[in-house]
Amino acid sequence: MKNSDFYKDVFDVVRLIPFGRVTSYGAIAAYLGAKQSSRMVGWALNTSLSLKDVPAHRVVNRNGVLTGKHHFKSENKMQKLLEGEGVLVVEDRVVNFKDHFWNPSIELAI
């Protein structure tokens, strides 16, 4: 699988994350059949920040921590975007992560 195709697939999944919900790098990787590729999902999202239609702020680590926040224009941008969607973030962690978690393998199951 070429990176560009994988990146496109990542972007396509991220575009489907509903407003006010979050998912993890690992959940996206698992959905795409590349369970061990969480970091590649992160790398893909780092390249997506210039794309207005890819809500990369909705992707956090498996514990709900905003590990990608350093890649946004300001360190608080990711948190502000999530809070604008009603997702409370305290000390760089999504509060009630399980309630906000969107699992593409379940939600997009055919």
C-alpha cells in the first residue's frame, strides 16, 4: 500500500467522524486493516492540517490525550476546536473519553 493511498484512506475516515466525537489513531488503523500503523495515521494527519475538510482535531491517542496538539498552529488550537464541539478537555485529555469515542470499525460496519 503506497503512503499516498493510505493517507487518502485516513483522511476519508477522519472526514466521517461526527461533530462532537473523537476517535484514536489506533482505531483508524484497525479499521483500515493496518492495526500496527497508528503512527502512520498520525503522520498522515500531520500532513492534513492544511486541508480544511479533514477534522484532524478529532483524533487523539488511545487514552484520550491530545498528543497531536503540537502540530496545530498554536498549542491550544486542538483543544479549542474540540471544546467548540462540546468536548471538554482538561490537562490535554478528553473528559468522558468513552462517551465521546467513535469507533469506525463499529460505526462504519456494513
